[in-house]
Amino acid sequence: MTPIISARGLTKRYGRTIAVDHIDLEIPPGRIVGLIGPNGAGKTSALKAILGLCTFDGELSVLGKNPSRDRAALMEDVCFIADVAVLPRWIRVWQLIDVTEQIHKGFSRKTCMEYLAHTKITPDQKVKQLSKGMVAQLHLALVMAIEVRLLVLDEPTLGLDILYRKQFYTSLLNDYFDEDRTILITTHQVEEIEHILTDLIFIQDGKIVLESSMEEVERRYLELMVHPEFAEQARSLKPMYERELFGRHIFLYDSVDREQLAALGEIHTPSVADLFVATMKRGES
Amino acid sequence: MKRLIALIRREYWENKGAFRTTPLVIGGIYIAFLLMSIFTTTHIDSDLYTFREAVRVMGEQPDALRGTIMYQGMLGSSVLFTVVMSFVVFFYLLGALYDDRKDRSILFWKSLPASDTLTIASKLITAMVLAPLTFLVVMILTHIIMALIGSLMVLSADANPWTLFLSVVNPFKAWAMIAASWFAQSIWALPVYGWLLLVSAFAPRVPLLFATLPPLVFAILQTWIEFLRTFTLKNNIVGVIGNWLFNSPAILTAEVHDGHGEIALGVPLTENFDHTVTLANILDRLFSVQMLAGLVIAMVFLAGALWLRHRATDN
């Protein structure tokens, strides 16, 4: 199957700083990919290149199109929330829905109104009268009502309360996602999305440091919790990362035999957040 | 086409104050002045004696003279609309490709499948067509309301407004002339519109400074170098822009002397064009060498604006 996004040597420079450094990337359809990295790692720059919002070096093809050259055509099949609070502040909710409906072929007013019905937003309100959380709700309602093949969400739930965040990710998974669609999400709240992700990409200093499916993550990485007396033994198996919690030592291993670890203590699959910390620490040393 | 219309509607929504409220305020001022003068007249002269006398004297004048005065009055009343509209369009274009970069909503607009070319086209059409159109509608409404008030006054002085001033003028001719001059002005002003859009797409902040400083600095340098070389002062870029402005097809002056009214398009400084108001004179400058040069300059500016818009994001 042809990939949704395919990049080869993708590079983005701002003057002398390299924000994205020769990235190779292939994202097939029907995936929910988490793009995770610390601040300034190049996530937003990579997304901007993918969305045709900036020029770049290297090869990049999104749905078979060059995003920088064919942005308008690409946006027929791609939707994105670049950041919360980018909706024009002067516009009224009904005007926003109207203009989106006129310009976007795949927009369903009915679906949008259904999402808005769960909120306190009314059609006659101006965006500047809405709270930050409500603006995010409005933007999500718009985006979820558009039929596209690729949805890019950059910190989509910033400023939303826990109830709405849970509800959003549930409907994203249940109502929106299907095998033809691909969703690319960046967020700092990794715990919230890890159970819906199918793929994981870690980015650090403009480079991809981990690209793997969630199944592979489960196969490859193990977290071991041991009592202090076994710590030395566990350390000799070359963990990626070590931390202490309530007097117990926790080690994270990459591709170490499960049986061998099970003999030393409790094992389980690491959380994405812990794996992220471990990968970043390894990258720094 | 559907998308273009949607984008133009968006421009109208965003700039309702400029395109709708502003002409309404001008119309309101005209009507308020008319009502104030009526109030003053009736207050000083409750029997309307002077007013009746004035109506009688006016009625004795030949139809043609009354017609000329009415016609010129209508054209003259458009001057305020023209001048204010120029300012409205100037500032509209200056912000057109700047405001959404400043408030970052460009990220939302660029998430819609509308090309940058279409976006710039919608802004240019808004300036060239929508602005004159809304001003025209409000001006026509103002004329009609003023004519109604005037008629009531004349009726209360026991005279017939139809024969006195309504039937002597063809309002459609006046409106057509004003409309022609405004739309011709839109084309004539293309180089400036292009420049403003370019600056709007480029300026990192305060687009007004970026729009006005470069020509000014350039003119000063030009004058200075020219003066050092020849010790005479010649036409610099400000002179060129001034000359262009004064050759505008917009009706900018109106004078009535003893019935021999004179309404001029621009302020004639050079003898390039005839400035008397006729349709031929309004349109002639659109088929001139100056216009051709202006179109070329406009194209360069617009291409630059498009190039910049293509690369523009929120920072």
C-alpha cells in the first residue's frame, strides 16, 4: 500500500540552526502515530513541512503530493490543528462553519453541529468571547466533521479539562478513525494517548531516535522492578535506564530475554512516558 | 468560484465596520446636516417665509439650470464618500495579508483547501469591487432619503417637488458616473493596491511604515542626488505618485459658480487627460501608456505578494 507520508532526508533549517535533520519516515494508512519529543526537538517544524506551511530540503511526499507546492490541493485530504487558539478571533461561530463548509468539500455541517451540541458554544458567539478551552472544542468539532485521509493534531487538547479530553480521544477512536485514515498526534500528555496509538515516533534534536509500532514496543522493551539485593545483577544486563521508586529499583531494557528478567523480579511493559525518558537520556549520553 | 465567493464573504465579515458602518456614518452625516438646516430654518422662520421665497425664486429658473445644480450636487456629494473610501481601502489592503499572520489565524486559513492565489484574489476583489459597491449602495440610499426629506419640505411650502427638483435631473446618470469613476479608480489604483498587498505580506510589523517610508526615502535620495548633479529640482517619485493621484478617474472636486458648475475628476496638474466629467473622460486613462506601465508594476508587486504569502506562516 502506498504510504500516506513518505520522507527521505527531510531537513529544515532556520538560518544556521537545523530544526529537522535528515529524517527518513514512512507512515502507512490506517495508523494513529504519536510524534513525541521534548520542546525544540523539531516536531512542529516537521509537521509544518508535512502540511506545506514551510519550505524544506530533501524529499517529502504526502498523499503523493509535494506539500510545499500543492498545499491547497493537499488540504482537500488533510486537516490539521496546528496549535490551539489559531481560530480568527473576530469571526462568529456560524460564519466559521459557513466558510469551512463552502471551502471544504468533505465538511459535514450535521456532524459538526453534533459535536458542538456537547459544548456550551452557540452559533452567534464570536471566537474572542469563548474561553481557551471552548476555542479548542470548536476547532476540534470543525476538524472532526471533515472527511480527510490524514489528520494532524499538534497539541490538540491544550487547555481542555480532563472530561472533555477523555471524550475527545474516545470519539476520535470510535467515530473518526478507520483503516483508511491516518492520524498524526503530538502532545506532551503522553499518558492520555498511549492506549490509542498504533505507532510511536520519538524525535530528539531534529533526528528520529525511535520509530516503531506499539506491538514492537511491547515485544522489545521491558521494565523490571527488583528489590535492592538484585540491583547489581539487573544492572549487569545493561538496562537503558534506571530509577528508584519506594526503595525498589526499576530498570528499562531494550531487547533482553523475558525469562532472564522474570527471574529477577516483576516485569511489565513500560509506559510510553517512561520509555520516552529512557530514550531521551540514552540520546543525551 | 464557490470558494472565491466564500473568501470574499469572509473579508466582508471581518471588515464590516470599514465596508458597511463607515459609509452609513457618512450618509448619516449628510442626512443629519440636512435635518439640522431644516430645524434651524423652521426655528428662525416658523412661517417658512424665506423658504417659500427661495422655492419661488428657484421655480422661476429654467429647468436646465435646476437640473445642472441637482446633477452637480449629486456628483459633489460623492466626494466625501470617495475620499473616505480611499482611506478604508488603503488600510484594508495594508492589513489584508498582515493581520492573520499577527494573530496566527493564518494557520487556520492555510488548513483550508484554498490556494494562496485565490486568497490574494479575494482580497484584491474585495478592495476593487466590494468596497465601491457597498459605498455605492449606501450613497444611493442617502440620496433617496435626502430627496424624500427635501420633497416633504417643499410640499409643506405648498410647492411641487416633482417639477421643482425631482424631474429635472436623471439620478441614474449621476449614479452611473460615480460608479464608473469608482470602478475606473479601482483599475487605475492597481499599482498602489499591489504595493499595499506586497507590504502587507512582507511587513514583520507596522505595515504602515513599510508602505510609506521606502517611497519617501527614495524620493528624498532622488531629489538630493538630482539636485547635487544639476542644482535644479525635478520630478521625483513623490512627484510621480502625486501626478498619478491627480489624474485619478475619481470625482474629487465640485464647484458651482453662477450656475456654471464645474465638476472635475481629479485635480488637473498636467494636461495629460481631460478632467471634465464624461464617461469618455473617465475611461480614457484606462487605455493610456501610463495605465499599461501601472499594470506591469502592479503585476510585479502582486507576484511578490503571492511569493511571500506562499512562504508565510505564523512566525
